Amino acid sequence: MLCAPVVEREAHEQGKTIAAHYAHLLVHGTLHAQGYDHERVRDARVMEAREREILAALGFADPYEG
């Protein structure tokens, strides 16, 4: 479950649109549900690369850039 006020606050703090932040959180959570994790550096790189690919296909910028 996502808390709308927290998502909005985080988006503002990170200089992202609310839609972009929601998209990232949903993609991130979906990847976790599929078994991805970011506990180890290598796993984090794999997961973040997949997030970037999916978000780009959806028309969103790289959430880790900047």
C-alpha cells in the first residue's frame, strides 16, 4: 500500500512529478514481487537496470539520475 501524502512529499523532495514517483514505486514493488532485490550491489544493479528499462518504455525518466 502506498501512502499518498508520503509519495507526494517524496516526489517534491526529489524534484519528480507525482506520476513519475508513483510509476517508480509501482515498478519497484512489482519487481520485488517477481523476486528481484537490492541487498547486494550486483543485485541492485540488475534491479535498477530493469527499473530504468521499464520506466523508459512507459515514458518516464531515469529515477536514479541526478
